[in-house]
Amino acid sequence: MDIAQTEQLVVSALEDIKAKDILVIDSSRLSALFERVVIATGDSNRQTRSLAHHVADKAREAGLEVIGIEGEGTGEWVLVDLGSIVIHIMQPAVRSHYNLEELWSATPTRPSRPGSAAARAA
């Protein structure tokens, strides 16, 4: 299954259980660890856990390996790792606080001091 098909499977699974504000970010240029970050919102601990399990179940049915699921204890932020795609399912307050959209969508900027070591490396 290619990345586009995997991405569609994840988004469909999230939509099945009414995830809100689903966002897919192409992280292939930002990290060699995975190609996509998917961020979605669930209204309650129960919904975030259900969304995570539904995504994992659909991935397994499609023959994908689920590397791990983290955060089920509290259900405020549940992460599903599919290797090439990492899915973050959060409650609204947690999503707003951590603002992963900005973190993963940000483009690298050069330091303001041209003579710094970081500027020379860029």
C-alpha cells in the first residue's frame, strides 16, 4: 500500500467515528522518520480512544503494521504510529495548547545573525 492509499485509509477511519478538524501534513521534507502527520480532534476521552482503535483496526485489516498506540491511559492525546504515518488524536484543549499544526507546518528560517554557526551551516 502506498502512502496516498494509507493516508486515505487513515482519514476515512477517522471520519467513520466523526473525528473533527482532520488535518494531514506532508512531513517528508521535515523528518526522515515518517512521511505524514495526521492530526484530528475527538470530543472526549472515550472518543479519542475509539478513534485510535478504529484507525489501528482498519490499518491491520489492510495488512499494515501498527507499531504502537500511546496515551490511552488518559485519552486526552492518543498517538497511533503506523511507521510512515503518525496520527495524533487530541481533545480540543490539548490540541490548542500544543498547536502541532504550527510545529509541523513551519518552514525553517535562517537565524537573524548572518555570522552565526547555524547560518554558516545553512
